[in-house]
Amino acid sequence: MLRALTRLFRATCDPSQLDLALDVTPPRDAEELLGLLRELGLARIARCRLTRNRNVMVSFGGGELRVHEGYLTAPLPVLRAIVTFVEGRTRAERRAAQRVIVSHPIRSARPQERRDRTHADDVEISEKLVAWHSRYNSRHFHGRLKHVPIRVSRRMKSRLGHYTAGTPLGEAAEIAISRAHLRKHGWEEVLHTLLHEMVHQWQDETGHTIDHGATFRAKAREVGIAPYARRVLATRPGRAEGSQSLGRRAARDD
């Protein structure tokens, strides 16, 4: 029915009228959202899943699109931005789409989880990381990066670290480092992860898309870290840890 309605309005209405007409009935679940996004030009995605991830509003990979549930009620310009974020051919297009996506206020029907805080026993670790952030900022970024809080997370299990961009709603940017990462791999690897996240911070503050594309790889090589989205660290035979997952993301807060 939506396809027929779209064809009807394309023949009789201008684009602004079409937007108004389709805004009347927002999708109710992931399947309906995927159908609407396909009407708007989404092509490479086979599945859609709704999330409650506080840090990542939209991500995709392996044929699956993951969208925060709050976007079910988003207006068409925001939904079109999601399509462009996935299908956009240029970095500039995707970056512009990302700005539209993260600027949309999220109103989730479920209560939001409290932001994880650094455990009292880990405050000294956090302070040491802040000091290293300042050193690396001077050494590799000419002191131009902003000072951001660095949180030690006891909840992060599979990832080593994460950069979260600031939001239009006032949440500050931050870097999170896994406490388990420090315990398993030691300070040398943790500082490598910190510098990895600082490259993401640099991307954010200089207007680049926060991803692991060519810009990230070039800057990573410049500062002397592995230019990869995922770093594998052996803890003991048969086990390994990774720092980032693949897939382009629109991060509200990596």
C-alpha cells in the first residue's frame, strides 16, 4: 500500500506534500521501518533491527541495519539521511547525513540507562589516562584536541575502547577504556587503544566522518598506531580481544 501511495503522490504532489503525507503514519516496528527506508532508496540492506544503544544511533554491516528505536517517529528528512548514510557515494554526503541523524532528538518509550561511571577504585587509572591524553595531544595533535573525560568501564567486555562524540542535547564527548583490557593486556596496549580513540576524536573535531576509512588510516599511521578497525590481542592461547567492530556508524556520543 505504501508503494502505491508513493507512486500516487509522486504523480500528483510536490516533494514537500509527499513528505507531509508519509509522515502521517510512522512505522511501528523494524520491518515497517525497513520497508519505508527501501521506498526512500535503501538498497543494500536485507534486515533491520531496532536497538537502544545510547552511543550509536545508526550502524550497518553484514547486510543488517541497526537503528535506535527512537527513530521510528523521525520525520522523513531524518529517514532520508539514514538512507544516505548507508548508500551515500561520497564522504561529504555521509558526513552531512550523520549530522542530520545525530541532531534528531531521541524520545524512547523505555527509560534510558544511566551513564556508566568510573568505579571509585579505578579513578587513579582514569587520571593517568587523562595525563597521557594530554601528552599525546601535544605530541601528535599540536595540542588542538579538546580535553575530554576518560572513563574506565567495567562493563565493556568485547571492545577495548570507545570514543563518544558530544550531542546537540548537551552530553559531553568522552573516551571509554575497558578495565578488563588493562587487566589482560597491560598499559602499553591500553595506551595504544587510547591513541586509537584520540584519532576518532580528531576525526570528530575536524569535521571528518568517524569511521575507519582512508582518513583514519592515514592519521593512524601518522601517529604510529595500527591503522585497523579491529586490533587482535592474544591474552592466552585460544583467546583474543578486539577493539572495534566494523561498519559505518552515526555515533551520537565511535
